[in-house]
Amino acid sequence: MNVSNLKKYLDVFMYRDKVTIRRSELTVLEDGSNAYNFTDIYKDIPCKLSQNNKIVSNKSDRATSIFEDYILTLYPKYELK
């Protein structure tokens, strides 16, 4: 079976969301100082964002921290760092 023929089904049933991937890059400003600017690496690519059922909460005397775990699924041709 040719996997490339299944791409249209992945678009319809799985990859319903869109994501823009940005990376921070070091740039030198006019006065010689350094700054980090975000540049778009991939823009509006199809993806699937799902929530892992793992919710962690840390409780202390003053605060409660809640962390949720998400999974971002993309086509294998995209390289993320």
C-alpha cells in the first residue's frame, strides 16, 4: 500500500488544526547590542493537538500549580528542534 495516497485522509480526519512554528534568532541591532527576534520557520501547517490525560498539581501553603501535558502531531517531513 502506498502511504502517500493516505495523505488526503490524514488531512480530513486527523490534522484539523493549524500551527505556526517560530524560533528565536540572535540579531545584532544598530547600536551593537544583541537581541532575540522570533522568525517563522513554518506557517499554518496542518497538525493535531491532543491532550495527554496527565494533569499534575503541586500544592503548597500559598499556591497551587497545575500542569497539563499536550502532544503536537505533525507530518514527518517537518523538523522541529
